[in-house]
Amino acid sequence: QTLEKAIPRMEKEAKGNKALLPAVDAAKQAQTALDAGTPVIAYKSGGVLETIVDPSMNSGSPTGVFFDALTEESLYEAIQKFEKLEISAKDCRIQAEKFSKERFVREIKHIVEK
């Protein structure tokens, strides 16, 4: 299937499933990918804004890029930008750790033990 045909279908499905798949799920998917050392290209919305470090929005080591609109052009621009970046698997895993269950438990224990 060509990209020209796939993008509108994906847009339609994403809009149709929006209520069923809240932005939190997209952030969790991004966090899972980062935990595996895989950078992410994501639609700029919801929880991924905290999960992914996009060099155009954040300082620090990049872990992915955002696209602004649910259009083929916007996705293409994000892919072009992504291909120019050097993103390390280590940086992706370090970013994912910030949202891990283990860190959450460790920090809660620290607060409780104070």
C-alpha cells in the first residue's frame, strides 16, 4: 500500500478511535519504544509532549520528533527531520526511565520515609 493511500486511512482510523485510545496510551507506547532504545516519531499531542524530547521544543538529548498535523506533508517533514538527527538508544532508555514504574515506586518510598 502506498503512503498516499495509507495516511488518509490512518488519519480516519485515528480520529475514529480517539475516544477509545486516549493520549495517555500514545505516551505509554512512546515510553515502551524509548525503553527499548527506539526513538519515536509522534503526533504532537497529549502525554507524548512530556515523554519525547524533540530538539525543536526541548533542550537535552533528542529521543524523537513530533509532527504537527495529521497530514502526509507534516509526517513527511517529521521523517526528514528525524533522519538528520543522531539519536542514541542510550538516551532513549534514559528518557524512558523517567517514566518507569520502578522510579515511581522509588520516589514514593522516599517521600513516605521522610
